Amino acid sequence: MVGGGPGAFIGAVHRAAARLSDQFELVAAALSSDPQRSLSAAEELHIPRAYASFTEMADQEAQRDDRIDAVAIVTPNHMHYAVAKAFLDAGIHVICDKPLTTTLQDALDLSKTVTRTGLIFGLTYTYTGYPLVRQAREMVLAGELGAIRMIQVEYAQDWLSTPLEATGSKQADWRTDPERSGPAGCLGDIGTHAYHLACFTTGLRCSELAADLTTFVPGRRLDDNVQSMLRFEGGAKGSLWASQIAVGHENHLELRIYGEKGSLVWDQENPNYLRHSPLGEQPRLITRGGPEVGTASKWATKLPAGHPEGYFEAFTQLYSDLAEQITARLDGRAPDKRALLVPGVEDGVDGLHFITAVLDSARNGSAWTSIPKT
Amino acid sequence: MVGGGPGAFIGAVHRAAARLSDQFELVAAALSSDPQRSLSAAEELHIPRAYASFTEMADQEAQRDDRIDAVAIVTPNHMHYAVAKAFLDAGIHVICDKPLTTTLQDALDLSKTVTRTGLIFGLTYTYTGYPLVRQAREMVLAGELGAIRMIQVEYAQDWLSTPLEATGSKQADWRTDPERSGPAGCLGDIGTHAYHLACFTTGLRCSELAADLTTFVPGRRLDDNVQSMLRFEGGAKGSLWASQIAVGHENHLELRIYGEKGSLVWDQENPNYLRHSPLGEQPRLITRGGPEVGTASKWATKLPAGHPEGYFEAFTQLYSDLAEQITARLDGRAPDKRALLVPGVEDGVDGLHFITAVLDSARNGSAWTSIPKT
Amino acid sequence: MVGGGPGAFIGAVHRAAARLSDQFELVAAALSSDPQRSLSAAEELHIPRAYASFTEMADQEAQRDDRIDAVAIVTPNHMHYAVAKAFLDAGIHVICDKPLTTTLQDALDLSKTVTRTGLIFGLTYTYTGYPLVRQAREMVLAGELGAIRMIQVEYAQDWLSTPLEATGSKQADWRTDPERSGPAGCLGDIGTHAYHLACFTTGLRCSELAADLTTFVPGRRLDDNVQSMLRFEGGAKGSLWASQIAVGHENHLELRIYGEKGSLVWDQENPNYLRHSPLGEQPRLITRGGPEVGTASKWATKLPAGHPEGYFEAFTQLYSDLAEQITARLDGRAPDKRALLVPGVEDGVDGLHFITAVLDSARNGSAWTSIPKT
Amino acid sequence: MVGGGPGAFIGAVHRAAARLSDQFELVAAALSSDPQRSLSAAEELHIPRAYASFTEMADQEAQRDDRIDAVAIVTPNHMHYAVAKAFLDAGIHVICDKPLTTTLQDALDLSKTVTRTGLIFGLTYTYTGYPLVRQAREMVLAGELGAIRMIQVEYAQDWLSTPLEATGSKQADWRTDPERSGPAGCLGDIGTHAYHLACFTTGLRCSELAADLTTFVPGRRLDDNVQSMLRFEGGAKGSLWASQIAVGHENHLELRIYGEKGSLVWDQENPNYLRHSPLGEQPRLITRGGPEVGTASKWATKLPAGHPEGYFEAFTQLYSDLAEQITARLDGRAPDKRALLVPGVEDGVDGLHFITAVLDSARNGSAWTSIPKT
């Protein structure tokens, strides 16, 4: 693991997911950019091989017989590129938190590196690990909704409704700092999740968007509210709203997909239910692990229906799937197809294309802006 | 009453609201544009004074000692202007269904006529009659949410998901016919409701918008899906979605208002509840007739908490309020202030400005388009 | 109308329902037990024929050519019997609020009187007027749930959580007064509604019950909380809870029916939805006026799906149905079968049997107590 | 670990909870009553020290320097007693699944053994690990609801709606078999959870109950539906319903507590929310990790608000708390008080008293039956 020392949020989540998956052991780490903190943090977490820096770790692990199978990158965004690059070059599979990088150029370079090395690269867009998100994707791709017409996706939080970054909050600090987060605030932090979710579940490519970015909190250096209208290949339209100043929302990521023959609604805060409304029929509630669910959802389900799963379990699914991919590689066999839904480097590039297009459109009077194909 | 013969939807609603309000008696009508149908329909409904046409009705009522106090106009949209004009000129108060007219010019002319005649003009934006919509308005205007930042409003239906107008549906037929509905389909039919609701509850003026209009159903002659981004005076942003092809939604009009200090969420399909999330506190459920509700909501409440009110009761409130206004006029006194929330002709003009701006923006690559002050 | 002067709750509801049904005109009344108040109240409500007492009204109406078609009885419970008796003896159809009487003996006598006179007798168990309650009944009787196993019904309010009757509340005063309410408090006021709803929707007869009655509020003279276990003919079990001290509930009447092949859940506070869970399939939401609803529900539906109906509309349905029954009688034809679901005098007798059994069981250590067949 | 070989449900849950807690390592096991299966299962799960039987395991572990700190017992119910006894006698702390035993006598004996040995004994009533269950308890004990009046608890499932045990289902088989489950079916399996939850959250002792037990599914050997009325010390009343034939419910454990000053509602299927209705105020939603939550809830919270936790996390909390208790014992210090909410052997005895009283009451015409103090 690189990054994610004590006190960091997402590092602890990655570690919990790895443990719960029962497929990984955490044996080496460079947990901080400060060499001394890096060593002490690893000791605190009982990690056997502590390194002072990620470069040292990549170098030395590459030379060990019992080298790590994969590295988890959980640093602030601006470090993702260099760390990922180092480990890929060292021949080590990568599990990287999102967003992939802070610049499109870095993302494209990383994509090439993955192609060149042939290594496994997992990007932890958490929400793709939820069983019913996969159920939604499976239904849409199977044509159960008919041609998709409208996609409504929104990711609303309220933790940045006030200038929290001015109060010493570590989480708020780096996320609102262009140096460490890149040029996108709310847009990069959660807007990318929403965008990826819409594309992941529908299999549609977004071709252009028109966006309006706002910074509501005085003094804030990055956007905290993103509105956009989307147009997808094939004629579907969409609307994406991401906000970190939407008072009353904790982590409200909601996806609604409307097709000719039906619609689906899913909300991350109540993730064990998926509402399906077939045209002209009564809406029905698909429950995780419940009646009439499909293959993709069952694969990702860990508990019987009615025993709620949550955020940790979704994250764990990404780790389980990556374990299957890595194990298959080691075993020289094809991985189970159901384990291939983990987002990869190309999803990361898509995310950077999205960020870039939103920034461009917003700077340009919300003009419709094309999104290149990855 | 003009329009609203047997089989018409909104005419029957107006009559029910008038009865339930216990303030009106229906004594004269021109229920159809067909003279014979007009007379027979009135007989069927036991209305004493049947007229062959609205012009005849306006003329003759104007000359009676026991003339009607007000006329209700419930024709298809394209007739609103001429009928309203005729009755205003005859010195009779008007209760008109929305949208006010099919062209901005007619709307402006009607507005002048109302000013000139000094008559009462009520425009039945139904949703302003709901007690908790008024509660929301009262809270926002009292500053309980602080400065407003984001307004999310959506009005989604699914009854036009298929080409219903091709099957002989009378309702679908005129609503998708530019001759009778004007140049806006879904936009005029329900988009205006959503727009009005956002403005009514926040007291904010929308200064510009960027819109994308779509007709999803092949062969349809008017839009059936409206997306737009809004900018309000004072810096608030908004998003408006109206759709009649959103499978799974019957009459989903949802309003969400986010301010610096709190948010409100209301859904017309469950109208007896209003969710209020104060910043940093637990969200609470405001119930119609329940604890801690304000004056405006109490005025519009007819039943104790827990005894659900619905669409008829909201509509009835508009009639009750107009009755109070008319009675006060007859009595030569000032009406109760709480009865003044019924939308008027200026709200109708606002609606036409909105429609015009959306059409302009959509034709112009979704460019930001100014909305004139009424 | 007898009873229901200004300030009374249920009288105003009956009048609103009559108006909204568009089938009744209120032409005669004895609105108060105080002769002077009775006359002045009628004047205030613009009722043409005001009577000083119900006996006078029954006598004189019986002799008029333009006599009333039916009388609505909306007095406190203890008067129901005498008033109903007087009008039945005068040959006038009766619409009576529940409970039928305050004693079983009176109820039985009234039942005989109805049989003897052959008159129409409607008992306004409001909740049977809701379209989806009728939908539930239709589904159960059609066998869609298979044999019924468990019925869970609860009616919880909180308005009597404190000794409200000691504060001058007129509503609280008579409802907690054994002289005017009879020996049952919460039990008679709302427990009977719950019991009737369970029987109405399932068509099952309750054969015995075991009950525990409690008075939680110090100084209160009647019960304010009712618990009971039920056994139905055919082997179904049930549980009934009625409470007026359940803080947080406004008017929570919830019915849940579990059969071998499916279940139904309905809540009066959100009455436009009925949840149906077929065995081994996904739960679905039946919406009032929506897809796949049956005949009984459609008959009672006044507005399109998504336009909420509520308490007034349910009440109105009872008036509409009684109007159809009375009109058919006047016309010498059979009434529409769909209008025959209004509860009658026999449901009132059932209610008294239920009250009597609960009181007996509670006095007798919650022993299982038989309920006689009506 | 004893019991819980591959395919078993609860064994896998215990292992996941142990891993996720990051406080336990699984080093020894006797996973099956079949010696050969026991050894092979341990190998399959990569558990270093495999034993052929629990007696062998208890004996040998007791003699090791690196002996296990605690044993987790996840066998069918009828084995709990013997296994727990063996490990307690071996001086090893015990984590035991519920119910404690299948007979009251065994439970009382185990209780004495725990007292005698002074060892730590955790009983995994899962639902006490949910943060908001602890929040409810903290609020009730702090008097925020005032004196408790009514407790409504229900645990409804539908997986045994049909004779599943006749189809080869291992889970259904032992749970409906008196030899392995004891004399209580649904009553012991889930009724005890509901009963414990009611007592745990209110701190009230149930003094007597009246119960009706039913076996709805033909051929089933144990009850599948439990109804009971409860009376608590101090005057509170309660109602408990447990059912495994309630079609439409997956794992619906709902608790509602009504006091003089407020009420709480919690549902296991949506465990991150707790509804609090203070008397005369608007109901509010307490969210896990959200505003204004108390100490007990925060202690048990692993993720920020809006990132749902579920069943695994609740279970994990019990393991974390027991780890704190065991570590404190090893360290010779007092454990953190917040870790003391894990149910113990006395809760297990309470559960057996409850089972016994229900069986007695049901056999005795639902007579009120006393529950002895533990």
C-alpha cells in the first residue's frame, strides 16, 4: 500500500476491503510522503515490510522473490500518476483509487503504460462493486429497458457546505487544494463517480456535454457544485448534478435510467434495493439476493437477502474480483468473466476526459463540448 | 365555466374544487366550442344557464343583474386568451387554467387588460394550493434556509411514453398538437408548473437559462422532454427537468431547495410531508397539519394531520382563496392576506417568458438565454 | 343532517363528502342537541329547513312531499341509536357515523329495525372508501394471496398522549367520557375501524380474541391502548393494536395481510399505494389508478394515477355509493354491484360484538373470548 | 472456531466479522462433528491447527503456550452447551452464537460456569452491534422518551413459507428439527432476537407474557409463527411477533418504542436510520454517523454518514468489543466501557426463560405466564 497512513479515510477502507475479501495480506507499505511517518505508520499497523518512500518500495519489491502481487495506491490525487507508473514499471499489478490522475496527459500516459506492460490495473470506482449496480447494468445491456432515453444521475453531499478547509480538516484541505486535487474540486472528487456510474450501467458513451460549475462557499479555491446536460451516442440524453454543498445529503448518489420499455432507480444510501418500473406494469422492487436477480448481482452478493450489505462490501467486491484476475494470471488460466467488471485504466482516462470537458464547457459559456473516445 | 364538457379532465377538477370549497355555485356555462354540444353538456350537468358559445355567455351575463361573479376557463390552451379577454371586457373576474396563453404577445396583452379593468384574475397553478408548498415558501422567505444556492425541480410523467396521440386519446391529441397547445408540448403542459413552483416557493427571479429539448417518441409533433440549467438573480443555480416519457413516474413533481442553512424536499405524489434538513442537524419531517407548521400552511389545511389531503384539496384552496378575494371586493374590504397566494396574470406572463426562453435556447445550441422581467 | 354543528369534525367531513360526490343537497338539519344552537347553526350553514331537535325533524320530514332522501347522523356515539331509530321509523334511509351504538343491545335492535323497514343503512367506516382498500379486498377474495395466514392491523394515533380532555378540548372530552362514548375509549373510537378493515378486506370472520386494555394517561376514564390477538375461522391468526398514546403517529392505520401465496400492505397515511409481495417474486407497488388494478378499485377512483386522493375522497366514495343505492331504489332498479361495498348495520353489530369481546377478555385476564356471529 | 464448516451460514459470518475487526486471527478449528470433514474443512480454509473434534481442541489448546484467546461456537443450537462448557472448563473465553442452549437447565448451568470461571462470554445477538440500536438504548436509558409505555417488536421472514425442509435445504432442515434446534422453531431462531432487542434497548425486564404459537406449514415439526403480548416491570406493555411465513419479508426486524415524551423506530433492513418523534415536535431522522448522535453509537460506527453499514459491520462490532474486553483482561486493565454492550451468558438465560414462558403460555390457552428474573 502506498499512502493511507493512520487518519486517512480511503486507505483504511482499502485495507478493510482487502481483509474482508480474504484474498489479500498486507505485507509492504509506504504509507506517507514523510519517510519517518511512513515507517512509524507501518509499524503501528503491523505491516512487516515498511518503506520510507514509494520509489524505494517499488525498487525493492521488484527484486524480491516474495514480492507483492499488487500495490494499492491511496494517496491524494496528485500522486497517483507517479506511484502507479513506478509500480507498473516494476512489473507489479496496480489497484488505484480514483481519479486516475490530475491531468489528462498523465492519464493517457498511464494507459499506454498499462498496455505496454500488460499488467492488471484496477481503478476503485467503489459503486461498481454494489450487487444491484451490476444488476442494473446487466438488465440494461440485456435490453430489458429498451433503448435508453434519459439518464439522471446525481451525487450530492453536504460536508463542504461551510468553509471546512479553513478549520484544519485534513480531508477538506487537500480536496479543495488545486495542488493536490487537480483543477477539479467536487467535479473530480464525486462528479467522476456519478459520470462513471451512468456510463458503467448503461454501456453508453457520452459524446458531449454542457456544464455550469459553481463555487458557492466564499474563499474556496475549487468548484463545489457541478451541473451538466449530457448527450450520449445513440440519442440518449442525461443530466448530471454533483454537489458538496447540498445541505441534507450525506452521500446521496442516485442513478435513474429511463428507457423505452422501463426504468431503474438506485440510491447508494439504500443500496440493497433497485426499483424497476416496466412500461405499463406495476413498479417492482428488486432486492439484493432476492427473487429474480441475475448472474452479475449474485456473483457480488455476500449475504442473504434482508441482511444489509453496504459500502465496505461493495469495495470488497472490487478486491475480490481483482484477486480473481491476479490469481488467474498466476495460474495461467482465464479469469471468471464475472470478475471482469472492475473499472480499469481506460475508465480512468474517460474520467479525465469528462473532467476536461466540464472545465472547458464551463469556461466557455456552457457550450456543448465534445468528449473524445478513449 | 367555459370549456370542460363531459370527458374533459381539468373541467371536472375545477367543478369539484368549486363544490368542495363550498363558496361557488355553477350557474352558467359554455362547455364546448360546438354550440349544440355546449347546450346538451350543460343540461347533462344540470347547469341552469346554458350558452352556445363563450361570446354569447360573456355578452349576456354582463347584462344580467344576477350575473356570475367569476368565470372559470378550462378550454384547451389556444382558447384561453380570447375567452379571458371577452370576460374581462365584460367586467367579470376570471379563473383561468394554465398556461395563460399560447403566445407571449397574448399573455402581455391579457396582463394589460387585467391592469386596465382592475379585475381579479386567478391562474390555477394547482400545486401552489398545497399547504406544504406554502409552508416551504413561508420558510424560505423567512430566511430559514439562508441564501438559496441550488434549486432542483423536476416534473416527470410517463403517460406519453408511447405515441398515445395516434390511438385516439383525446387528452394526448390536443396536448401534442401545436395548433391547440402552442409551440411547447411537455414544456408548456408541465414544464411551466415546475418552473412556477420553483419561483413561487423561493421568491427568486430566474434571469437566464440554457435548455435542451427533445422529442423522443417518433412522429410526435412537440417536445416530450425538457432539460434546462437555470440561473437566478442573487446567484442561485437551478436545474429543471420535465418529461412525459419517464417510464415509472405517474405525476412526479418534486421540488428540492438547498440554502446555506438548510434544505427542503417536497414531492407532489406524497404531498402531506415536507422534509426539512437544517445544516448540521437531523432532518425532520414537517407534516401537513402537524407540529410547528406556519400560518400559510394552516390557512390552506382542511383536515387534521394524518388524514391525507390530495390534488382536489390543493385545487380547492385556489377556489377558496379566490372566493375570499371576490367576496372581499364585493364587501368593499381588504381580503385576508393569506388568500393572496393564488397565482395571477403576471405568473402567466412569467410562464410564457419561460417557454419562450427555453424554445430560443434550444434552437440556439442551448445558449444561455435571458428571461425578461415581467 | 343530525349533529355536526360548527366546530364539529366529522359533521364537516360528511358535508364535504356529500358536496364532492355531487349527489346530495343538504336541505334539512338538527345540528345540535340545544334547540337554539340547532337553529342558529343551520342558518349559519345556509341550510333551508332548520329543526330544533332530531325528533321534530324526523316527524316533519316524514310528512313532506319533498322529504329528505336520507339523513346523516353525526352526533356523539351515545345518540346514534335514538336518532337512527327515529328516522328509520319515519321511513327515511340512514347514513350513520361509526360506531353504530354504544351498547350491543341497541345495535341488535337497530339491526332488526333495518331488516323490518327494509331501508338503506350506511355506516361510514371511512377506510372502506379508499380505492386500494377495495383493491385489497378484491385480490384476497379472488384468492390471489391463497389461504390467509396472518393479519396484522394497527391504528395508532398520538393526540391523546397527554390528558388533553383536562384542557377543554371538545374532541378529547366526549371521546374519553363513558357517558357519551360508551364503555370503550380508544377501542371504540379507532379499534373498531381497525377490526372492520381486517374483516372487510379478507372476508374472514373473527371467531375469538384475547385482549389487554390499558389506560396510560393518569386520570383518563377510558382505555387509550388496545392490544389483542385474534383467531379467524379457517385458521388465520391476527394481531390488532389500537392506541391513542403512540407518540409520533398522527393517524397511522396500517393493514398487512399474509397469505400462502402473497401479502399486501396498506397504510392510510399514504393511501395511494398498496404493496403486493407475491411468494417468490419481487414485491410490486400497486398504485391507485395505475396499471393492473381491478374493477372495485377503478370504481372508487376519481383522479388519474399520481394525482393523490385522500381522506375526503374516501369518504365521498361512501356517499357516492349510497347515492347509487338510494337512486336505484327510487328508480326501481338494482344498484350497480360495485356500489354495495358500503358497510351496513350488520357491520355495526360486528363492531359492537368486537368491543364487547375485548372488554370481556380484558376483564377476564386476557382469556380467549368468543365473538358471536352477527 | 467450533462448527461452521464450508456451506454453513453463520460460521462464515463469524469469520468475516473477525477479519473485518482486524483483532483476531483464526488459528485453530474443529469445523464439523465429522472428524474427517473437520480436518479437511480446516485445510480448505487455511486454518493452521485442525482438530478432529471440539473436545480434542479444547484439551490440546488448553495445554499450549500459544493457545487461542477465545473460541467461537457456531454449531447448531443443540451443541452450544457442551462445547461452551468444554472450553470454559479449559479456561478459554467463549464467543457463542445464539440461542445459548436448547434447554433452560443447560443455560443456567452455563451461567454458573461462567461465574465460576470468571471468563469472558459473548453471545452474538447480532443486532446489538448496530450503531443505531445502541443509540436507541442510550436515548431510552437517558430518559429522552420519558417512561416507556408500549414496545412493538417484530421479526418477520418468509423463507419458510413453504416446506423447504422437505426439499433438502440444510439451513431449513436443522432449524425445523426439534433434535437440533430444541423445542422452539421460529421462536428460538428469531423470536429470541426480537425479545432481546426489546429488552436491550429499553433496559426493561419483561415480567409476564401471553402467547399464541402456530405451525402454518403442513408437516412442519416446530412453530413457524409466534404472537405474544408482553408486560414489563414498571407498567410498559409490549407486543412481539415473529414469523418465518410472512411472505414479502426477507429479514424484517423492526423495533418501535413509545414513551411518554417520544418514540423511536428502527428497522434492520434499513439500519442506518433511526426515526425519533419527540412529543409535539416534528419527527426527525437520526442517521448513523450523522448529526447529534451519542457516544455509544459513535463507538460502533466505522464509516462516515451516508456510506451504508450493514449486517457484517454489526457483527464485527461484537468481535471488536470482545477483543477490547479480552485485550484489557490480558493487559490487566479495565476495558473501555463502551465495549461492554455485548450480550453475555445472562442474556442467553433470559432468552431461555422467554422461550420457556412462550411454550408454557401457548400450551396453556395463552394464559399470562411469569418470566423469572435471571
